[in-house]
Amino acid sequence: MSNNLNPPPSLIDLVPDNKQADYQWKKWFSLLWNKLKEYHYANVHGHDQTTVTVVSTISTWYQVTNFTVNGPSSNLIPDYTNSHITITENGDYKTSIALCIDGVGGGGASFDISAFRNNGATELVNVHASQYLNGGSKNDAAMAAIGINTLAQNDTIEVWIMNTSNTNNVIVTDVSLTIEKVN
């Protein structure tokens, strides 16, 4: 069976006793249905985490590893134990990051988040956000970053965090990474 969708038969071919036309319609709708089932998406997330991400060097990226659950997926591979999602087919993908952070260390600090591919080898610079934490007793914030990038089969996508102002550590209390194929 071909992967190409052929146009439906002409109306003349659709007379009630025309078994060939009936077969063509069933074949066409079967192909369409199979195409619709080819969605590519995956999610990994963590909730109410207390593990501190140690930031020992200013302006150095550290992988966020606070994922605890593989979310829904189809044709992509979520892996919370390795804190990434694996791409299974070349294409353009929308990457969405949402997280909550809680500062550790008392003083204010600026944090950046970004998506990276292949264990930190390449930053997806359009999936990036920055947030300043004031310090003190109410020292938390929400961050989000979304972007579309061309990815290749077997790429892994991760979330990374960096303190750009000092070496104050951070707790990523909640985190979600979702990837969807857009073409």
C-alpha cells in the first residue's frame, strides 16, 4: 500500500452497484486515517520536587534532571530517567518548556533556561527565557519558553538552566518538556 494519498474517485464512479468505487473510497479513507494517526508528540515532567540543582560556576549551563514521569506520547520517545525526549523522524518540531524555580542561597540571582539537543551539544536559542529572583523568603518564579526547530532522527532534547549573576543554587520545583512535530 502506497503512503501517498490519491484523490477520491470521481462522482461518476460512485454508483451504488460499483464495487470498484466503493473499494477506492474505503482505500482512500483508510490511507487518510493512517496519516492522521502519525502524530509525533511526547512529554516528560516532574512536580513538587525538592532536589537542588547545584550551580557551581557562573554562566555555565546545567541540565535539569527533576523529571519524574513520562507523559503521553506518540511516535517520540520520552525518557524521564535520562531527562530528555528522543526524536524518531526528521522534521520541524515545537518545543515547549514550563518550569517553576525556587532560589537557594538568600540573595537575588538571574537564571536562564533553554532547550538543548544531544546532551547539551547545541542550544536551541529560540527556546530560551530569563528570570530574576529577588531573594529573601518569597524567592520563586515561573518560566516558559517555546520555539520551533528543525530536528533530526535520534536527536535528544533536554532542558538546561544557568545562573548568570552568581553561584546561588536553584530548586526546579515543577518542570515540563513537551515536543510536537509540526510538519
